[in-house]
Amino acid sequence: MNEKSQYEDKQENIRNLKTPQIEVFANIYADKEYTVYLEIPEFTAVCPRTGLPDFGTIFIEYVPYKVCLELKSLKEYFMFYRDIGIFHENVVNKALDDLINAANPRLMKLTAEYNVRGGIKTKVERTYRAG
């Protein structure tokens, strides 16, 4: 019989998880449409089933509107997940929700590519377009 990890039954609280604030700065080129590409190659979280670390790369692609993401706070935001037990799909959805709330972009796509674990490579992607 498999024992449950200390994180497994906590996924229903992910939407309300208190994460570090993502800071922004004024986009002085808000009248222009351009794309920013960010890559976070050392992302780590905890597998909620096994309690073992999950390693991957986070890719963010966004078209800013009135503000841009401040990178130091973004780094601290993603470092927060290092001790959080969270499914891959929940990382992408929670992080994108938080990024949208912080920056209100014209468009944003977040992709998480996880390292191979047990012979399976996971890639999760979600795209947001302002209405």
C-alpha cells in the first residue's frame, strides 16, 4: 500500500495559495505592441504524490499593456514554489492567474517543461488573451 505524501490532499487550496507579490513597472511604450520572452530554467517544485523534487523550465511570452513584469520579483515568485507540493498543471494555471492579475497584459502564454521522470516528459501550456 502506498503512503500519501504530505502535499497530496492540498491541491484544492492551490487557487488561494498566498504567493509573493509580482511587481511591475510602467510601460512607457504602451502604445506599441511588442513581445517579451522570459525563461526560468531552474524551476523546482515538489511532486505532491512522491514528495520528491520536480525540475523544469518555465517559459513566459507576453505582450505588455500598461505595465511590464519586474524580473527580481518574478524570480522570487517562482523560487517560492521550491517547497510547495503542486501538480504540473496547477503550477501553470496558478502562475498564469497571478501574472495576469499583476500585469494585465494584452496576451500572455506560460509553458512549463518538466524534466523526464519515470520515463515521461511533461509539458503544460496555457494562453491568455485580453478580451
